[in-house]
Amino acid sequence: MQQSNSLIGFHEGQGFLYDLSGATKLVFFLLVSIACMTTYDTRLIALVSFLSLVLFRLARIRLRDISFVLMFILTFATLNVVMVYLFAPAYGEEIYGAKTVLVEGVGRFNITSQELFYLLNLILKYFCTVPLAIIFLVTTHPSQFAASLNQIGVSYKIAYAVSLTLRYIPDLQEEFHMIKLSQQARGLELSSKASLFSRIKGNIRIITPLIFSSLERIDTISTAMELRRFGKEKKRSWYKGQALLWYDYLVLLLAVLILLTSFYLFYLNGGRFYNPWK
């Protein structure tokens, strides 16, 4: 399967991020995400954003392999920022208790330094979490992901279900791509040359049988797992399970420090927001 056809998934690679335990990467992502989501201190989230981009660079992830996901996130983030401004153009003024008009608008739709600063914080939050999420998914094998979930206390049945899902998504995408190509070879136009309605109708024709074949495959897998007495024991071992090493503990320590820093800044700022206009 060509990686360029997949939405997102594990890619073979080498380096520090690939050597880390799946549990370490998962806990790091969760703790840092909590820290960045609970604070609006620009100093912290800007620092974490920079760290996330550095790690993304170290992971050597090709942008073309995740271009669809990036475009979707970029579109959603842009829409979110625009809607926040449209529904609350003066929210930044309320938060920071000041008003510095940069561009006079119509009615209450002025562009102020405070509103732009608030929207900047919203954008930085995406840079904090999205690269880390992509790094985790791309550098963590599905079986190691399942093992890491089980290591932090998630039932191994749920963890294994997640692993199967992550394994199956690329196969489903590849099967859809192959069916689409075969349909185009038979004369069904599904490219940008066809109208939007025709493309939607054609893709529905592909998706419908694909769903039914997927259900049959799920039934086959479930039967095979039952025959092998999956789920009969309370615990299980993991082939991809990985013990924590010294560098895992350093990464976990960094995650804890970031989380504690967010709590300290909450106390220092007297709330979630860092106010440079005080």
C-alpha cells in the first residue's frame, strides 16, 4: 500500500521517537494536552508549540503522507477562529480588561489587539496538540499502542479493539482506492472532471458494498478470536510491549513539569489567562 493513499497511520522509521515506549508517548501527549488546554498563558503554549514542531521535525514525517489530515485540521481551525470572532468580537476586551482598536469596523466588529491576542492563543493550542497527536500515531505501531493502553490501565479487550481498528483503517482505504480505480476503468468518472453530484453518487456506490464486506470481515475476525479463546483470561502479554527505559522516564518527567508549570501559571496569573495589559 502506498503511504500517500492513507489518511494517517504507523510508518516505519528510526530515531529517538520510534525508540520510546508507546505508553511514554501516550502519557506525554495526554499530560501536555491537558496542560495546554487548561491554560491561556501565551508564554507556555508558545513554548510547547515550538517543542511540538521540533519533535515533528525529528520524527521525519513527510507532509505529503498526512496532507489530507493537515488540510482538514487547517480548515477546521480557520473556521473555528472565524466563528469565534463573529460570535464574540469583543471577548478579548472582556478577558483582558482593555481595548486597543487597530482597525475600525462596523458596529461591534472592531479589530482590537486584545481580540487578536486571544485568537492567537486559540491558534497556538492547535500547534501544541496536533503535531504531538500526529507524532504519536505515525511513530507508534498499533500493537504497541494497544500495549501502552493496557499499561496505563485500559482493559486489554478495549486496547486490542483499538489496535484492530488502527490496523484495519489503512486496509479499508486501500480497498476503497482499488475499487475506485476499477470503476473508473469501467467508465465511471469519479475525478474532478465529473460534477459534484456525480462524484458523490459514484462514491456512495463504492462505499455501500464496502460497508457490507467490512461487516463480513468483522464477523470472521470475531469468530477467529472466539475460537482462540480471546478474552477468557483477565490479563494477557503483549509481543510489542516495551519496558520503560531511562529516556522514557526523562520524557515523562518533562511532561509532568509542563503540567505543573501550567498549574503554577494558573496561580501566578490569578486565572487561566496571561494578561500583558495589566
